[in-house]
Amino acid sequence: VKDMKLELDRPSAASASPASTKAIRLYVDKAGDTYLDGEPIRIWLIQSKLRELLKAASQPSVLVVTDEGVPAGKLIEVVDQARLAGAQNVGVATQKEAGTG
């Protein structure tokens, strides 16, 4: 992910399509660390920070961009936090979907 200078090895999918550039992006790297707006964020802070961002967003959507090696449990935890924050749509990005938004 070039805009944040993070090295993510994202899995690919045959059904991939470009993601909305209006979606709020959460990143999970190989170490399982999470980032929001390019800044590291602890898992327990995601919900409150996202809630603030979603209030101002024209589309209440969150895109989780993740490394291929991230455990499923970590990914589920991040997706759950986004849903609890009020995101109506939560997607997981593949290499083709993530884009540079």
C-alpha cells in the first residue's frame, strides 16, 4: 500500500472488482498491527475512531486491507469492530480491489 508506506502481501481473488474510493480503509499488516488513516491504532480504539469518521462520511463503508498471512481471528476482530462502529458495508480487500483510495 504505497500511500501509507506499508508492505502488505494481499491475497488475490478471481472475482475482484475495484473498491469505492470513499470507503474508510483499515489496514492489517503481517504482524497483525492495525492502521487507520496511516496511523497505528489499537484494536480497542477502532470502534470509537471509526464511529467519528463514519458520522462525517457520505458512505458508511469500511474496507479492511489485509496481508495474506493475517490470521482469520484477527481479521474477524477488525471487521467486528467496524460493524459495531456503525459501518453498513464492511469489505475485505484483495490485491485487485484495494486500489489507492
